[in-house]
Amino acid sequence: MSKLQAISNYWTSGADGYDKVIHTQFKSRREVAFWQKRLQEGLGDRPAQQVLDVGTGPGFFSILLSRLGHHPQAVDASPGMVERAKRNVAEFGFPDVPVSLADAADLSAVPSGSFDAVVCRDVVWTLPDPYRAYAEWYRVLKPGGRLIVFDGNYLYEEDHSLPARVRYGFSWLLILATERRLRKRESRKRTVLSDLPFVQVLRPEEDERALAQAGFAAVTLRRDHLSAKELPLHHLKYGFQKGVRFMIVATKSEA
């Protein structure tokens, strides 16, 4: 079994859980407003953009982008996630959003220069070849197009001290209470994902190097973009990841 297939199977096995996550997020006006604000910050003011939502999962970003008046197309390498994304975009009133199965690092079916923007959330760290993915996303962008990445330095030099373990346990109690999601897949996560390229390096520093290598002309970075003030409950649930969450906006040259 290839590494990509193993990762695809892992996310398909967790598709129900992540589906619950996005339904919980949509019940929170604060969370919806936060992510719409972040997407608008990354995309800029131009309306009705063609946006590729890579690693869409259950379709959260595609739904938000549609609400903002943009035209998303969603892809994911997990059949289980694609199934749920198709169901969710229809349920939330956007049945015309295309959702398809695709490898984020091999978009050969997509013509070059097709999109005004590419967006993804917590995807890059899970890729077997993130360098190739960044090059592909550069290729499918129009000149002047933007790549917006929300990600984290996950599984890299984790803090295993007693205070960190206590906070981690408390966080998962809150996740269970609010998302009805157990952490039973956490040990499997380490088995499947712990040897991936972007788990072995310090990020977002390595992302900056990879994006420059791919050809992006400008890269802006926001560290710890999930603030406790803006998302207090989210901070309580995922605060054990403090210091590793970031947002990147990279722009393709106009030339």
C-alpha cells in the first residue's frame, strides 16, 4: 500500500468525526465569522473568485467560500471525505459546487492558470510530497493568484511534560463534550503520519523555503492566528497546540 493510500484510508476512517466537527463549527456564529474573516483577509477584496479548495474534508471552506460569493471547486484524496463534502455542500444550499477525488500533489487534470486562489486547512502537513504539492498549486494559479494555507507544526518536538499532558487531557474532555469526538485514533495518527516530510522539519520556516522554490513571489505569514480572544472555546479545546498554528498567504508573480 502506498503512503498516499494509507493516509487516504486514515482520513476516510475519521470522516464521520470530522463531519461532526464542521457541523459544530457551523452552529457557532463566532467560528463562522472568524473563518470568513480569515478567508477574506487571504483572498483580498476581489469578488466572485474561482477558488480551489484542496483537501476539503467535509467541505467547510467550500461552503464558506460560496457564502462569500466565490466559486469554489473542492478536491480531497479521501473517498470518505469526498462523500461527506458532497452531502454537506448540498445540505447547506450549494449543490452545484464540484467535489472530486484527487491527489493534492497531482492535479494533472486541472489546466494551468485555472484559479484565482487555492485554499487549504490542515492539509500540507499530511502530504507525502508537500514540495510537489506547492509546485502544483503554483501551476494551477493564474498570474497574481494567491495561495492561502492554514496549518500547524503538528507532531514536531511535542511537549510531553506533566502540565502539557494535563492540558491535553482537559482539551480532549472539552472536545468530547462539544464535538462528540473521541481521541481513540490518536495513536494511529502517529503511526500513519509521524514520518511525513513536514512533520520532520520546523514550520512555517520550511514552508517559506518550499514556496520560494516553487516560484511564489511574495509570502506573508501570521503566526498563532487562532487567538484566545477571537475563539475562546476553540482555544480551550485546542490550546495545547499553541505556538504551532499559522496562516500563510503566498502570491504568484503577475509575469
